[in-house]
Amino acid sequence: MNRVLRKLIIATISTVLATLITYLIFYKDIDKGVLVLVFIIFALGIFTYGIGVSLLANYFAKKINQKAVKTLIKFLIYLIFGGIFTIFGFIGVYSLIASFCFFITEEIISR
């Protein structure tokens, strides 16, 4: 599969998963009408920032030979860049969930 297409598929799956998980956590605080808006806004972030972080993580990880260390480095890069936004409350929670979803989805699809 083409690398760009794979990243787009991963970003799409991650956006849906992160939005659903975030909704399950905050379902009392989020109106369903607002959920569509949240999905669209955060999709833009995942498709730009998330794919960029993924490319960066892959760049650093490919220099490592041990699979377990490579996976750990990628995971830490995702969490660090996803955790940058934790100072913004809800956005930070969504960002961490999205980074985790992106990492897990990429690991599953890349196998």
C-alpha cells in the first residue's frame, strides 16, 4: 500500500476512534450536534499535525534496529507531541486520545 494512502487511512480511523472515545468520556458534557463540529475540527488537526508527528516518529524509529525499542521510541514521540496540548483541558484530553489511537492504528496496519 502506498505510504501516503496508508497515512490517510490511519488518520481517518484515528479521527473516528478518538472522537468516539472522547464522546464516551464526556458524553454528559457534549451535545451530539456539537460532536460533528468537534469531529471536523479535530480531523483537521489529526490530518495535519498527526501525520506530521507520524512521519517524524518513523524517521527517528527507522534508525533503531531493535523492534521493541523502535516501538517504544515511536510511542513516546506520539505521547510527547500529543501531550503538548494538555494545558488546554478538553483539547488536551482529545489530543492524547488521538495520539494514542494514531499510534495503535499505525502499529496494527503496518504489520
